[in-house]
Amino acid sequence: VASEQAAAEGLPIFTQRAYIHVGSSMDVDFVQGETLDNPATTLDICVEAVEWALKRGIGTFIIVAAVPHLERVLRDLDYAIKHRGVDIQIEIPQAIYDVPEGDWFCTDSGQSFHRSKEVWDRYNRFMDLIPMPIYVHIYVPLRRWLAPR
């Protein structure tokens, strides 16, 4: 969805290198410092995306995210935008809602919580219960510290 929209509209892409495949001719920048064993947190991706947008003069994000993950992406992106004190608009393309639900999961994913809807729902329910201040100041730093190097 991201590649198609970016190609059609001549837009740049900001994404994760290890998990998203884009065409070689695309204008794409990748999240820094993540590996298959140590993917960036949603909040880290959002913070980096805001800085990327500011450097490029981008005033609107077109969010292409897995629908099951969209609510947390929007929450974390809203936090990153407000924390930075900038005005970046957010759009969500209808095309992500046209992807069959089962296509958002992959049984051999390097991230165990992406392997099935049931596993994702348990993981995501936990993530939704964490109050934002605890998520930002305790969970995310702790996850970074415990992550494989």
C-alpha cells in the first residue's frame, strides 16, 4: 500500500528496513539502529518519523500501518508530534482497510507477536493498558535496555 501510494503521488517513505519491502527506485529512509533481533519500538519509530518529516519539510503523514496496530501507531505518533511541539497532519488511506485481516500476520515473523491475531491481541491488549507516562518513561527505555544487541 505504501509503495503504491508513494509511486502514484511521488511521495517519500519512512519505514522499517527489516520488515517492509519497498521498490528499489522509491525515495525511502529507514528507521535507524534496528535489527531483526531488535526492532524499534512504535514510539521510537514515531519520534524518528517526526524528525524525518521536519528535516524534509513534510507537513502531513500518510500512515500505512497494519490495521490491528493502527490505534497504537496513532497514539504514539500523536505523542511524538505534541512532544516535539509541531503541527503535522495525519491521513490514513482507505487501502489499508481493504487488506484482509489475516494478511497482517505471518506465522514465521521474527516478532512473535506478529505471528497470529490471537497472539497480537494478547500483546496489544497489554500495551493498551499501560498508561502513556509509564509507557514513555519506563516501558520503552526498559525494552531498549533489555533488547538484544
